[in-house]
Amino acid sequence: MKRQLLVLGAGTAGTMIVNKLRRKLDATEWDITVVDRDDAHPYQPGYLFLPFGTYSADQIHRSRRSLLPTGVDFVVGEVDRVDGATDTVTLTDGQTLRYDYLVIASGTSPRPDQTHGMLGAEWRRSIFDFYTFEGAQALAAALQDFDHGRLVVHITEMPIKCPVAPLEFTFLAEAWLREKGLRDRVELVYVTPLPGAFTKPVASEHLGSMLEERKILVESDFLVERIDVERKVLVSYDEREVPFDLLVTVPLNMGADFVERSGLGDELNYVPVDQHTLQSKAFTNIFAVGDSSDIPTSKAGSVAHFSVEIFVDNFLQLVAGEPMTGSFDGHANCFIESGDGKGLLIDFNYDTEPLTGTYPLPVAGPMALLKETRRNHLGKLAFRWIYWNVLLPGRPLPLPAHMSMIGKKAAATHQKEM
Amino acid sequence: MSVITLDGRPIQVDEEGFLTDPSEWDEDLGKALATAIGITLTDEHWNAIRFLRTDFAEQGETATLRRVSTRGGIPVKKLFALFPQKPAKKMAYVSGLPKPHGCV
């Protein structure tokens, strides 16, 4: 009998994995199957731009099937549960799929249902998300009518997918309001559960001062308990209140519910894995790649990309009966849009926070780190083409999977107050 | 990293004052750490601290507020009352554990 590789999720990680592995695994020995609930692969970084009318819908969606290689079975269906003891996956339509190796690549999703009041009467009237296509489009319409008041950008709880996106949205909204001549009629507030603008000290300081320069108020250490819909107020667990006219929130992010049903998840439905190999702590033939695992780095496409490179090599060793020698270091890099046609770039891993300096990019030349430049903005826009045409098909991109210190300036030690 | 004296003994801490070796901690030291940030420990505080210590021993990571509430059964609202303003950080500090790094 042929060996079965089953991948749950045809998003960034799942698509890259099957494209790379189909070339490496002998078709006479291996079947590869991918399951997803639908056939629309979104270019998720594009959602950020939808509210400002930069992209149209067709620029940010492709058929999932069209991005998969021949020789891979694509099954559209909802996963009911994984049974790690019998190596089977059951779909909600009753179909059972057997596997020798399972990759969980089902990502993370915004869950507005998890915060009291979020999905109430004001949802998509004065309360919006921009991490879904529908949310970003509804927000685009709302922004057209918004000409004064308090615009509040809010993060419910970490970790979230693309942790820089709320900051980018804030910078873009500020520039957009300025362009429309409305900036002095709008109070902009950034509400975060973190102690500052970002998770790590050097980046937090840089990004924090960018918020300050733009006269954006920051409400930090704010953990929302509920939204008072009648009064249009965010209420925190320690009873602070932030009123809003237009709320752009990032709901709690959680892994797929089938992970929880299968007993494979932590308290946010993320699969506990070895952070260097992405192998499940519960079953040696299960891996969680991309946003679905509990690794302590950003939930971001770049992490999916770099970790897939390590995973694929390790996987080939594992199925050949050899020890896995690759070790993922948590490498992430992200462009941060800052408005006015400029952007920043950050590059970091488990051990090294985002620093200033330069990022050595082959051909295109060094990109400035943690600094607003036109070139970083163009890099971000160019990435959409790279995503569809190079990244997802699993073609080599000349970026090393491991983070490098070349070009980076070391950080001074920070003393922080409790 | 530096060495400070707390509860009459040398303790290794990082630049923010968090213990770097969780095994140097015991409940007397927990009391001293709490006093240092103006908290007097009650039985309710100890429930949270003991959950954090046990969970860390099993998981190798400091529990987030959500984990203390869903797995430890102590509501987030209560944690804010017990360890005001920055409960996740303060709980970890008093429990002699690293800051929770679920927040990336």
C-alpha cells in the first residue's frame, strides 16, 4: 500500500508544503491529499489595503486547487476530528481519510463571538474587523461615510495573526484622513493589551514614537472584558473605558475548532509542538505548520515560509528513517506600511528582537530595517506577485530560512518598569 | 543579568528583576517578591501562584492569563483584582518565573 501524507489546510503553509513535497516524494510510493473547507485562497496581506480601496477583490483571491500541483488530491470538506490513535481524520460529511503522516496547517481565525458585545447590534455598523474579506469590505464602505469622531483601533488579545497589521492599519488610516482633509476632525486611538506599541522593546520604541508623531493616543495594558454596545464603549477587566464612534477591532484569534475536538490543542486551540521541528508533542507522525501551532513567534506568512523550508528537509529525513537535523529558529520578517507611500521592515527570531540596521537582500540591495522608506513600501507591494508566483508554488526564494545578524545593530540593554 | 539579595539570600535576576533560575524560588521568596511590588499575598494569590508553578513545571512555559483562567479556573477579572494593572507580568514575577512570552 502507498504511504499517505495528509495535509489539513490549503493556505500558505499547506500549499507550499505539498508543492515542495510532491516534487520530492516518489509518486509510486506516496499519495498526497489536501483538505480545505473551500476553494478560495486569499492573499491575506491584501485585506489591510481593502478598506482604503487599494486592491479589488479579484486581486486577492485565487482558486486553491489552481495553486496545487498535479498528483495531489484536493478534498473540499470540513474536518470533524483527528484520531491520532488510529491515524485517521473524519470529515463532517462522514468521509474518513487515513494517513501515515499528518500536517495540520489550518491556521488561526478571528473569533468575534468570544468577546461579549462584539457580535451584537453594532457589528459591521460601528464595529468592524479587517482580517476577513467581508469585514474589510464593510469597513471600506463605513470609512467612506466617516468624517468626524473617535476612530479606535483595538487588539483583543495576543497572539494575533500578523501582529503588525493593526499598527499598519492605524498609520494608513491616519494618512488617509489627512489626505481627505479630515485629520483634525478625528481623534485616533490605539488600544492594545501590550505595554506599548509592539511586543519587543526596540521596535516598540520606534513604532511608539511614530504613533506619537502622528498624534495617535495609545491606551496600553488594556485587556477588553466586554463591549458596551448601547454606550459604544470598550470596557477592560480593570474597569477602564474607551469610547468610540468607529471601532476597528482585531478579535481574539483561535486555532481551528477541530483541533480542540480532537484533543490536540491548548487553551486557544493551537497544537503544542517542538518549536524547532514543529512535531506534535502528542504524536510523532503529526506536525503543525504555519499559524496552527503554539510556537512563540509571530503568526505570519513569513514564519510559515521559513518554517516550511526547514520542515520539508526534516520530513524527507524522517520518512527515510533518518534523524531530523533541521532546526527552526522562529525567523520572521515583515514589511510594515506606515502611510504616505512608505514602509518599514523588521526581521527577527525566537532569540533576537527586531533591530535597526539593514537587511541584505540579494539583487534588490539592502533594505533599511525599522526605518520608513519608499523602497520598503514598494517591497511590500511587490510581494503580492512573489506570493502567487514564487512562494506558493514552492520555487526557491533567495532568502535564508535562518535569521542572520549581518547588517543589524545590537540593542542596548533596556531597563523596564514593572 | 545580576545578583540581588532578597529574603536574606543571593538571587539571580534579569534586567527587569525576574528570576532567571525558577529553582531558586520557594514560597518565602514569593512573599518577599510580592512585598517588593506592594502586594500582600492572600490564599487567592497563592492559588494563582501555585497553578503557575505547577503548570510551568509541566509545560516549561509561564501560563498566560487565559491559561490561568481556563485551565486554572481563576477568572481574569479576579487576576486583575489580585495583581493590579499588569497581572500576567506581576504573577510571573512573584512566582519566580520568566515573563509569559505568548505575546509575540
